[in-house]
Amino acid sequence: MNWIKFLFSLLWRLWVFLSFCFSFVSLIPILFLFTSFYKSQIIINYITKYLSYITLLLAGINIKLEIEQPLNDSKQYILCSNHTSTLDIPIISTALQMPLLFIGKKELVKIPIFGYFYKHNSIMVNRESIKDSYSAYIQASEAIDKGFSVCIFPEGGIPEPKIQLRNFKNGAFKLAYEKNIEIIPITICDIKKKFPSQYYKGFPGNVRIKIHKPISSDKKSIEDLKKSAYNTIFEELKNHES
């Protein structure tokens, strides 16, 4: 019976990919318009949210959202989430209404067509390069000044399946400290099982995401901010697994 499950998972994951491709291709004209001619990251941001919503809907992924404290959508935050799958960005983008830019890996620029829009509408980073990391840091700071919140995956990538939560890097917390803005920890549960790195595993269903209450950066060190965000997410993951 395992082969039936594998076949179902393989076909479902292919459907998820095709759903994204179909939705993305249908939006290329308007994406191109507001990327190249009438550049507006705000409009692109909401188009991206719509694309994320449609992709998850067609994939059968239903978000179960819990918010500890209402957020001010006109206020800027640093969002720090655990990184579990390639669907993390669509999930967060769909769950939150605020204008939001993601810091993502530079390698995605190589994807034909998609890479063009990704390059012009997100913050790219090669974490192996000190120069690239600094450039991403400056871009994130400028994005905050323009009215965007910035979402960072402080683990620096998707960890191995057996690792629940990898150690956090300093960038997000240094940025929050220097801009004196609040950090919002985000915990994504379930998706590691529903959309793992193995292409022959996965299934649709509910995905829980918890938006924790903001952590003030006032009178806290970078290390204190990092530890507080890490412990918040780690404890939530433990609670969901118990």
C-alpha cells in the first residue's frame, strides 16, 4: 500500500507545482507592468499575496491562523519565522495583510521568468558572502523606511528533517535593534509533514501558523532578542508535537 501513498503524494506535489505555474503565468502581464513600467512594490506585494492564496487554495492547503495579539498593519515589524518548506513564503504572505518583503536566497534568480520578478521585488542574499549579506541588510533597512515589514528566516535555510529548529543568525535581530522596531516570532507547524523535502511524500490539509505577540527591541541586546525569539518558536513547536 505504500506505493499508492507515494503515487498520490507525487501526483499531488505535481499538481501543486502546476497550480503555481498556471497562477503565475496568468499574472505575468500585470506583474511585468508594475515591475518594469509603473514600478510599485506595494501593488506587487498584493499581487503576490493573491498568487500565494490561489496556489494554496488549489493545493488544498488550508491555513489555521492564530494571532496572540492584534497587529497594526500600518506599522513596520521584523518577522522571524521557522523555515520548514518551500511553501513557507506563500503561507506567511497569505496569513498577513501588511505590506511585506521577504529575504530569500539568491539562487532563485536563476529560475527562468520567475527569477526576473523575484530579483526586482524581493531582497536577495547569498549567506556565504559577507558582501551580499551586508547588501541585504541595507536593503531591508531601506524597505522598513519605505513602510514595509520584513520577513526573515533566521535559521538561514531549511534544516534537515530531524532538526526541529536550527540556531538563529544575528541579522534580523541586529536590524531590529538598530531600527528600534518590534520583532514578531512566527511558528509554522504541520507543513514539514505535509510538504517535506522528499518529492514522493506529502498531502493536503490544514497548516497551523501562530503569530506571536511582538517582542520590543527597546533596552534589549541583540543576543537577548535572538534568544527570546528562538525560545518562543521552539516552545511552540514542542507544544504542537507533544
